[in-house]
Amino acid sequence: MEATITLEYANQKMAKAVANAVSPDNFKTPIGLNVKTVREEKKVVTFVECESKFATFTATIDDLLFSASTAEKTLETISK
């Protein structure tokens, strides 16, 4: 199973902050699960590839979107 999730922001600064917040670069993923997040200008693009259970795949995507939402809310609060 594979998914590409693209989140677009108003500016590159916001995209960079969210990408840094959700990037799993410093974490090990279970065998059969690959996650890579990159920033492309004002977009945060995450590639998810899962060779194990569907539940693992959907939980990974759910965690990613929850983390992105939390980062967005934090950045909005800070910028007020």
C-alpha cells in the first residue's frame, strides 16, 4: 500500500515548520513501513509505503495528519 499526502500552506515558512514537526527522519519505523516527508516550496509532501497490515497503514496516516494539525494550531497560536 502506498500513499502520497500533500499539504499546502500560505507560505514557505509555515510549510517548513510543519515539515520539521512531522518529519519522521529521527525515528525508526517498523519493518515494512517507510515514511518520508519533504518540503517543496509551500507544500509538505509525505510518502507512506506499507508492506504490513492495513491497520498500520491507516494509523500511520492518522498520526501524520494529527501531528500536522497540532503543528498548524501551535503556529497559529504563536503568530497571534
